[in-house]
Amino acid sequence: MKKTINYKEIGDKIRIEREKFDMSREKFAELLDLSPFFVGQIERGERKMSISTLINVSECLHISLDYLIFGEAYSDEEENKLHSLIVKCSEKEASVIEEVIKTILPHITR
């Protein structure tokens, strides 16, 4: 059985994950060294991307290739460690931590 790649679903996941960082399409395109127009086409599923671009998107958004292509996310173990620390913070502290993470995470490569 031949599987087909749903580029619209991949694009939707990319847009959703980008928006979780409150990142504009222009800023995201800049980080990927792509044009905002091309990123928009990718997010709408209108254009395919190279494997290297797919890897760069995955690294920038800190999401797995499995999730992007097949919808399978990482295990929750690492997320639970961070969550257990954040729930101990005040609302203000958690908000500051969230903003810091949103700011630096797209710039950190794996």
C-alpha cells in the first residue's frame, strides 16, 4: 500500500507550531533563509519543500519529523519534566519563562 504525503496537513502543522512561538511568517522565513511568500505557500500546502528545508523547519520549531510527516509527536517524558517545574511558579514567573522560551527556542539547533 502506497502512502501519500499530505502537504496541506504538513503546512497546517508548521503554521500552528510557528504561531505557538508568536512568530510572524516573515521572522520564521528569515530564520530559515527563505522568502515569506515561499513559507506561505508551504503553510498552505501549495508547494513542496526539500528535505533540508523540512529538517530546518523541524529544528527551528523543535518538532519531530515524524510529527510533521506522520502526525506522531515525541514522548511526553521531557515535556513532563519542564511542566513539573513550571507549575511551581507564580503566574507572573510562568509568563516570563514562556516568553523567554518563545524568544530563544527557534534560534537553538539540536
